[in-house]
Amino acid sequence: MSEARFGEFVLVRRHGYVAELVLDRPKAMNAVSTEMARSIAAACTALGADRDARAVVLTSSHERAFCVGADLKERNSFSDADLMRQRPVARGAYTGVLELPMPTIAAVHGFALGGGFELALSCDLIVADRTAVVGLPEVSVGVIPGGGGTQLLPRRVGAARAAELVFSARRLEAAEAGEMGLVDHVVEEGRDREEALELAARIAANSPVGLRAAKRALRLGQGLDLRAGLEVEDAAWRSVAFSGDRAEGVAAFNEKRKPEWPGE
């Protein structure tokens, strides 16, 4: 297992074809400061260009929190001009995770609030242990979700349910979050990282070209009418139909062996 650090607060560990993106600011429960946001964006840029990374798991080094959102202690000292200067930096962290081209899984335990939950929502799947507490409480401090929450949450749970959660600033424990579809898998306490890494390994056993194309089709087709969505799917299919991965997959199936994906 290799490791690479991006600034002081972000770490990337490699587990074969699975990359683990670790939020590593435990003294602040992973509150996202300006420096941490830059590091998340930089790590995502590196991962997006890494053709050997077939799946990414977003985890936390803090025992009791995934991420508590924006660093409000830092923002308390900001002028209006400071806040405006920070805005594109903060957005870069969330869009960095959202735009990763390979499947992504968030492993959540403890608090995942505000921007912390938005980082999880930016992933394709969320695995949460029974200690998880999630929510978008921004209106309770005079702002709104700004890391994609107003757009990502309705896509998971529908417009009315998302509105109720955003307007009320309500926090949900893992069991209710699972029932409502805010998280995809609820696992035993302390098992979120392990379960997410195991799921990522199963995903990463598949064609990297196929995985990226499937993610493009799923993401770009979302919200389109059926005819337009099928055109998105067809374009993604054409991008893989003549690839080395497709040739290897068919050959391996017929030869009854495990494929050795060329990744192209």
C-alpha cells in the first residue's frame, strides 16, 4: 500500500486499483478550511488523471466524524471580500469529488453535516455505519448548502423530501437516513471504511474503460427525457465498443479466464 499526501490535511492511499482519499484534519473534525479545500481539489485532480485508479473511497481519519462541514471558526474572521475570494476554492473541493471519472464511495461514520454531507453526496454511493448523523443545517446559521446539496439531495430523495430536510436543518441518524435513501448501505459500527473498500474492490475488478463510460452515462443522462438519455447511453457505448477492454472482456469470457484489462 502506497501513500501520497496533499498538503497537511488530505492523504491518498492506494490499495491496488482502489484509491482511498482520506480527510485528515482530526483536530477540527475535518472541518473544511481554505487550505483543506485546496488539498481536496488537488488530490481529485491527480486521481482523475490516474488511469490505474478504478474506484475511489472517501474516508475520514477522525474516529467520531466524517466531516462537520465548512470551517466556521475560520470564516468568523472573514470579511465579505475574504468570503468571496474563498468561494471558488471551496467549490473546487466539492466539484473535484463530484467530477471524478471513476466510481466513488463515501465511507461515513459520526457527523457528516453541511459541507461534510455534501462531500458524501458528491460520491456515487454512500456506506454509513450506525453512528452516522447526516444533514444539511446551513439555514440554521444564515446560509444555504453551497457544495451541491440543493441539487444533489433532490436527486436522491425527491424535491419535497429534500426541501423539508433543507428548510428544517434537521439531522438524521443512520437508520432513518437509510430508510429515506440519503445513504445506500447502513453497516455495523466501525465497519463503514472496511465495507466501502470491499465494495470498491469488487467494482475495480471490472473494466476501467467500462466503469468510466457507465458513470458518464448515468451522470449525464440524469434528468433527461428518455429519448435524450438513450442518446447519452449510445455515445457512452460507442466509446467502449471498440476498446481494448471490450476485446479482452469478450476473449476472457470465451476462454473462461479472468480478464486482464488493458484499460484502453
